[in-house]
Amino acid sequence: MMENTEQPDNSVSRCGYAAIVGRPNVGKSTLLNHILGQKISITSRRPQTTRHRILGIKTTPEAQIIYVDTPGLHRAGKRAINRYMNRVAASVIKDVDVALFVVEGLRWTTEDQDVLDRLKTENIPVILVVNKVDKVTDKEALLPHFQKVSGYMDFVQIIPISARHGTNMDALEQEILRLLPLAPHMYPEDQVTDRSERFLVAELVREKLTRRLGQEVPHSLTVAIEQFSEENGIINITALIWVEKQGQKSIVIGKNGSVLKEVGTQARQDMERILDNKVFLTLWVKVKEGWSENERALRSLGYDET
């Protein structure tokens, strides 16, 4: 999970980048996690859960596919964090070998169209990935829908999947593989992400908060790791949860600390699975007014577009 410090295998097979793009909440992170067989990108039912570019690296004897999970492209809001997420997602598209354009079932929204319009400006092959087909009750409506959307762009393929259940993943990966160039692997075969353990555990805390709080606070909070150290076989982690208002701090803490305790327990359990180690987790909640609307504050909290 750490930075690439080893020399990758120089044997030539297929290797390249596949961007996972789409509007918010279509299942992009769930798709990445299922492909990798482990949690790299956090998920929730709330839109805009993913805020950063995250690499997920899958290496097989035939290829190394470097998936790039991106924030959902959406119509730019007034807040700096919304502009930041759009910049991250748009910049990724320029530097990949193939784009996986993820949409949801029979839906096609104005935000889906916005993503498509952006993809049309780039000279890259695009696979239309129709996710959540397991939730479509009228299966006979799928084929006419595929025929309709095939006219929107010259997609190299339209592939229906269920990221949650793993339906049709082999077909998707084979299509991606076909589009990658012959090239040596860029990462060691046992590396699965470019993100540090500090980043991953911070995201786990934010995931649990987002799931627990629903619509109350999630877009106004972020998490930073103040301490990450190992002593006597235990990893000690201190995470700071930043919110924008004093009232939000009370919501995150909960009555008699109930919310923070629940979130801490769930996050710690996931951390122990990912780190394969005993974890002692401490959570603090602090107020930084207007952090999501301030470009400088965003950079200080780790939103650096890399």
C-alpha cells in the first residue's frame, strides 16, 4: 500500500491505465473494490463520497491494469471542494488508455450527458459500463435501452454489470485488457494502490461517518491523521475530524459520544482487517469554519489533486 519503491518487472505484457468515470453515486468505487477483491476506495449511498484520485492496481500473468477511481463528475457548485473534485476527475481522463463510463441501469440523466460530452473531447476508447442491472425489474427493457444509448457515442463496447454482485466482471476485464498497450509493468506485482496507509485509514473514518450521518453533515466534514505509529505490536492512530460549524461538531459526537463511539468501533475493525494488526484508534472533532469553500484550507487538509 506504500509508494512504489521497488523496481517493477521489466517483462513485457500489457499494462496501462483505465479510468473509472461517471456522475456521482453510480457505483464506481464499488466496481473498483470488487475488481481488486479488497476495499481500496470508500463507498456509501451518499453522492460525492469519493473526493480523490485513487489508483487500484491489478496484476496478473497477462497484464497489469491500473484502475483510476475518480470523484463523480457533476455540475460545478459554488464550493471549492466541488470545483476540486471536478478538476481531479477531468484531469484523469486526459492520461489514460481507456475510460470506463459507468451509468446506472435504465437511467440517463443530464449529469450522465455532461460526462459523455467531456469524454467526447478526449481521443480515448470508451466502454459504457451499465451498472446495477440487478435492480432493473423489467429485463426486456435493457436491450432497447442499450440500442438507444449506443447512438450517443461510438462506444467500443456496452457491458451490463452488477458491481455489487460481481456480475459480468470477466467480460469487462477482458475488454479492458484488449485495449491496453504492450508495455512493462509499472508497479511490483504485490502492490494494490498508490495511496499510503495513513490515507486509507482516514478515508475509512470518513466512510463510517458518511454512512452513519446520512444527509446531516458528510459534505461538511473531512478527516486528517495526526498520529500513526506502532508500539508493542499495536498501531496507534489519532484521527482529527474537521467540520465547519459548532453545531456539526455536536452531531458528529452524538449524545454522550454515541455517534463517535459507533464510528470509531466500525472504523477500527476495518483498519485491523486492512493493516492486519491490532489498532488503538482515537478520534477528535474540531471546527475549521468554511474549510470546504477555501482553496488554501483544502490544500492544508490534503486536497492536492495528485
